[in-house]
Amino acid sequence: MVDLQTAMAAAQASDRRSRDGRGASDEKKKRRSGSDLGIEPFDPVKYVNKEKADTSSMWLVILFAFTVTALMRYVLMPSTTMDKTDILYMLPLVMIILIPQIHRTVMPERFHEHYTKGTWFRAAFLYTFTFLSLSFLLVNPPFGDIVAPQVSNDWGIAVDNGDNFTFADGSGKDNLLSWQLTDGEYLDGSVWLLFGLADNVGNEDANVTVSHRFQTTDTSVEANTTFWTEYGDEVGTWKRVNNRSAPILLPHGEQDQPFALNIGESLAVGDHIFTVEITEQGDPWVNTRVYEWTFSILAPDSSAE
């Protein structure tokens, strides 16, 4: 038999042991370091230095990319011909390998320990995209011009039969227009080649030469300066041979430079090939663009006779 006093004493002793055990356990938990929990120790000074090192690295790479781009644009480009333009991008991109050495040379010694392979990887991407974006900016207006004017939208062949003008069938965007004769071997009427030029800067200084080749004969064709003044408001109302609406030659209105060339009268059956060469003094190169268009005059369909 256990009396009440003995039982209470045993319970109190057990309770004290339990409290002592929890306290020791809590104290052990409180004394565990961050490394015991898998957490790296935080050093505020080292963290600040790393942030400064990364920020300095970013601005150094941007400055390096800007310098390389400026040298490419204003030193290398003027001395490079159009057929060797690959070097304008290959050489600057190869210079990525200089980034680590530039950091070691320019940056303070205390920053070096913070630069790792991850730093060079990020720097390479930053340099590449900065170089490409700056290059695109410096070779386009207002800083440069490396593209010749282009045809505004479409080109067309219009035939003046004395009463009205009629456009040839087909789409100029396919570089081929055609005219099916109903009789004879010659296209009656005066034939005009019409198109417009567009450019991201003024295209008034562009030099346009047009040649007409039929069989073995090449003929240079001069632009007519009065055609668009006389017929400009009417061109959009003319129809094609198949009664479809006229091609849109000047989609940008007065911003496009119109051209009209009289090819001749009574053109013979066959393929008439027009070569349009556009040259312009750009910055820094002479920009050139060449088009070759075919106007095919088809003999009467014998099956329709």
C-alpha cells in the first residue's frame, strides 16, 4: 500500500525531472548555430561589397559594349566594304573573351573575390544584347543609313490606248505582269512603267536607272517628270484588263516618290524585262538595291479563234 503523501512526493519529483529535461532540450535548440541548421552565416560587410562589385561589373560591361559599338560604327564600318560586313559583328562578339581580363585590370582588388563563373556568364549576355541594341540604333536614322530606298508597294504597267489607261494583269509583287492579246502580234497603245519609292529618310537624292531588255536589245529608259502631275489623281480609278481594281502604287501618299517611264508603243509579243537599279549615298556606305521585273505579252490564244 502507498500512502497519499508518498504518491504526491513521487509525482512532484517526476514533474521536476520533466521540466528539467524540456529546459535542457530548449537550451540545446537555442544554442544550435546557423551552420547546424544548414544556413550560411550572414556577413553584412561582405554582402555590401558583393552588391557593389556586381553593380560596378554591370556598368563596366555596358561601357565596354558602348565603346566597342562606337568603334565598330565610326571606325570599322567606313573602312569595310559591303561584301565583308560579317566582321562588323563577328569581331565585337569575339571580344567577349576580354571581359574577365578587363575586370581584373580595372576593378579594385577587394572586388575580385566576388567574381565567379556566374559573373562572366551574366556579363557575356549583358554585353551581347547591349552591343546588338546599340548597333541597331547607330546604323539607322538619324545616326546612319545603310539601306537603299525600296519600291513603296507595287509596280504596274499601264497602257494608253488613246481613250483611257488600262493596267496589265497580275501582281507586281510576283515580279511578273502579263497581257493577253486578242489579235495581232503587237500591243496597241503607249506602254508606261509606274512605281513609287519609299525610304526611312528623304529619298529625293536616290539615283534610279531603268533599262528595258527585249530579246537581245537593251535600252535605257528615262523617267517622265509630268506624268504624275497630269494623271496622279486618276491612276487609282483605272482598271486592269480583267476589270479588277488598279494596283496601289503610292500607299504613303506624298511621302512616296512617284516614277513614270514611257517604254514605247506597239510592243511585240514576248518577255520584256525591266531592271531597276537604285543607288543612294548612305551613311557610311553607298546603298544599292536592284529589282528585275518581267512584262509578258502573250500571243492570241489559237483555241479561241
